[in-house]
Amino acid sequence: MPYTVTPTHLPEVLILQPKVFGDARGFFYESFNARDFAQATGLNVEFVQDNHSISSQGVLRGLHYQIQHAQGKLVRVVRGEVYDIAVDLRKNSKTFGQWAGCNLNAESANQLWVPPGFAHGFLVLSESAEFLYKTTDYWYPEFERSLLWNDPALGIDWPLPAGFNAPLLAAKDAAALPLSQVETF
């Protein structure tokens, strides 16, 4: 099996570890293979868009979601390290308002599957990080929403890097709404 899959305490949010082949020359791994992904996860998804961002240490991007055209995301880091979070925004779910998080880094090549109906965000832990993700639907700015990263109702324990009292945020993330006020699924 090319992937090892580990469910988080939110059963739909999955940590995937691809099989990495390394030697003195370097390494090789398949970052995505639709057939193997479906076999390992039981999910048949079609990705329509790839995104790539570079962020400096202490940058927090998120928690983002699209209220219409909800996106599933397969996320990974190709340089550096981030703390990655998924928050369940499906109001009829037993895990509504709960979150799962894990470190993603280039060295381990691990990935996180964030299903549609979840908000997503990450905090850069290393000096900088390159973050890549596939989405199951296109980006529609008119449907994008932001959930407040430090909402006490969520209780996310963000591991801020040494020397940071607060993360570096985009204006839309600083103005995000708490769980009690956001649109949900």
C-alpha cells in the first residue's frame, strides 16, 4: 500500500503517510495517485485545482472554508513545517465545532485530508514553509468565509514559535467571526 492512513479523533480527517523511497541520491514518492488514494481511504474524490503558497514563520492562514462549493483539501508541505488544523462545521455532526491538528513537514512528507464541511488553517513553525494543496472544487471568493483562529469556543492550542506573542494574520483572518456567528453546513 503506497499510503499509511491514520484517522484523527475526527474520523473523516485523515493523516496520510506516503511511502518514500530514499537512498544516497535523495528520495522519490508519489504525492498523489487517485487509485491508491481511493484504495487507502475509501474516498473517490476528483481534484480540480492545485494551490501553492509560501509563508514566513509565525504566519497563520485560516481558518478558511467556502459556504457554497465546499472544498475537500489534500494538503502537504514541501519545505519547512506547519501546524495544520481542520474544524468540523457540519452542524448535524457529532463532532461539530471540534478540531484536529497535526504537524506537516517536508521531511516526513505526511499529508492531511480535510473533507468538505470543515474549516482549514495552518501556522508556520519553521523559518518559512511552502504549502501545497489540492482542492475538490474551485475557489469562489464570494463564498469564502473565515472562522476566528483564536475563538475560545474552539480552544485550539496553536504552538506559536518562540519570540511570537501572536501570529501574523491577513486582514480577513483578523476580522473573522467566532463559531457562534459563522455560516455552517
